[in-house]
Amino acid sequence: MREAAALTALALLDSMFAGFRSSLGRTGLIRHRHRDVLAHLRGLGLSAGLLAPVAAVTLLDVAVRDGRLATYVTAGRAMLAVYLPFAGLVLAALAGYLVLRWQHRFLAAALVLGPCTLLRPLVAAAGVGAAGWASRDVLATALALGAVAAALAVEPWAERRWYGGSPPRGVARRGEGTW
């Protein structure tokens, strides 16, 4: 069960960051603490809703078929072996971003956080592959794939749902110049 708790914590943390990323791009000149917190909570809520069916099927399968828990623990451990080093790198870069001087903050963002954002889907797919390889179980692999698909869907869904419309007057759209 520790594996399930760790994977859930990583998924919810990832979803908070995904919700925040979907809200970025409006303007970097103004601090939006309230909007940032709201974006984190939106990502968290969206992820909880998307992951609920996967959790329900997993719990139902464990309750109905005795002995299935070991299969899910094996799959979870394999996924954690892929995800924990990646999460550690991202969290270390975020910690550096919070405590370093501004020049080093942007270096941490450019050298670590940017590439990690691009690698995120590949790492997520590698976790599913590891779960499938370790468990050799079709249902465990399908549930891992469903959980990863839900986690990867948070950012685009939040973008479309809350941030895809017209920006407020005077705020540039993502990718547009301000001059």
C-alpha cells in the first residue's frame, strides 16, 4: 500500500504543477499568487476526477479477486523506480528556484525544468512500460496506462477549460509579444 500512496502523492503533485503550467503565459510582470494557488487547486481537482475511475477499478479488483494486491504492488514498485528519480530532480530544481538568486533561478528553469517538462510524457510512458514488464499482467498495465493518461490530460484540459479563452484586456496571449 505504500506504493499506492507514493504514486498517488506523485500524481497529485504532478497535477498541481500541470494546473499551474496551464495558467502560465499570461504575463510575467505581475505576481498572481491567488491565481497561482487557484491554478494548483484546479489541477489537483481535475486530476482527482480523472484518476477516480482507475482507483475504483483497482480497489474493486483487489476486493473481488484475492491475491491481486501483489501484482499491483509489483507494478507500483516498477513505476516508482522510474518516477522517483525524475521527481527528485524536478523537486531539487524547484527548491533551487525558490532559494537561489534570480540569475540562478532562471538557469535552473532553463537547464532542468524546461527539459523535464518536455521529457515528462516519455518518463510517464517508461513508467507504464516498467509496470507492464514487472507485473506481466494486462489489467495492471492497462490501469497504469489509464492513470498516466489521466495525469497527462490534466494540463491540456485545464488549458482548454480555464485558460483557453480570450485573455483579459491588456494581457498578451501565450506566444504574443507585449509591444
